[in-house]
Amino acid sequence: IQAAERRLFRDGQEVHLSGREWAVLDCLLRRPGSVVSKGRIEHALYSFNSEFESNTVEVYVSRLRKKIGGDRIATVRGSGYRLVVT
């Protein structure tokens, strides 16, 4: 992950992320290994000035998991999400 340049690579290949996907990933990158609340992620997504459905965060987390690997983002039930660092 080259966060400053907004570039992400997986298995040597660059992975394209939308602006909203980057917003979610950025929230998680700011607190690697720590739980980030759904509310904090929603707040980051509000900057896009759009309507929100109740599952907006889940949709973008799901998309990120598909692109970066499902095991890299853990759901912490009742608390939020955590970027798994190895």
C-alpha cells in the first residue's frame, strides 16, 4: 500500500480503488490493528455528499475485502472493523 500516492498492489498487480473505497481504507490505515467504529467510517464517507443506506459501510468493506483479500479486514462484532496487520 502506497497511501500517499493512493496506490495499492496485490500480488504485484496494481488494484484500482474508488474514492469511497480509499476513504474506508484510509480510516483503517490510520489505526492499523485497532478497531475503527462503523460511525467513524460513515463520517469519512459523508464527505462524498450522497445519500446513505443502512448498509453502505458493509458494502464498501465487502468490496475492499474482495480487492485486498478477505482476511485483511476483520469484523469486530458490535464494535466495527479492524485492519489486520502481519
